[in-house]
Amino acid sequence: MQRDVSIIPKSVHVERMEQNIDIWDFELTEEEMGQISAKDLGHSGIVDHSDPAFVKFIWQYHAE
Ligand SMILES: NC(=O)c1ccc[n+]([C@@H]2O[C@H](COP(=O)([O-])OP(=O)(O)OC[C@H]3O[C@@H](n4cnc5c(N)ncnc54)[C@H](OP(=O)(O)O)[C@@H]3O)[C@@H](O)[C@H]2O)c1
């Protein structure tokens, strides 16, 4: 939220769902924000959504 990036938290535990909603009374420090930014690979670790071959594959998959 501090980076204005959409977040999609998912949990099967009610107490964690509550934790994930309860985010409005604190802020992360610059150091904590830096630790999160450092995890960015700069590319998807699963698929490349800018690869025309993958886009064609997924388009055809959904069309079937
Ligand atoms: N990742 C993708 O590429 C992608 C793409 C499209 C849609 N989605 C959707 O986006 C949602 C999130 O997916 P995701 O891949 O980012 O996450 P995820 O790997 O599906 O689940 C998040 C993990 O974080 C844990 N967790 C959540 N809240 C926590 C908390 N407060 N403390 C400790 N652990 C916590 C969850 O464990 P517990 O459940 O055991 O709490 C789970 O192991 C899902 O609904 C998914 O279908 C994801």
C-alpha cells in the first residue's frame, strides 16, 4: 500500500485475514521498504507475460 501497488492477500486462516486487513495504524520504515524492494527479480519467476508465444498459448487455452 505504501508503494501504491495493488495487493491481493490470500489466507485460509481467519486470524491472518484479520491481520491482512488491519494495516492502517502503522507504516513500514525505509529499511523495511528496501528489504521488500530487494525481493523484486525484475521479471516474472513463473511466466513472461510480454512473450508473444506465451500470450498466444494462454489466449488459445482460454478459447478452448
Ligand atoms: N501469484 C499469482 O501469480 C496469482 C495470479 C492470479 C491470481 N492470484 C490470486 O491472488 C491471491 C494471492 O495469491 P499469491 O500467489 O500471492 O499467494 P498464495 O501463495 O496463494 O498465498 C499466500 C501465502 O501467504 C500466507 N499468508 C497469508 N497471510 C499471512 C499472514 N498474515 N501471515 C503469515 N502467512 C500468511 C498464506 O498461508 P495461509 O493460507 O496458510 O494463511 C499462503 O501460504 C490468490 O487468491 C490467488 O488465486 C495469484
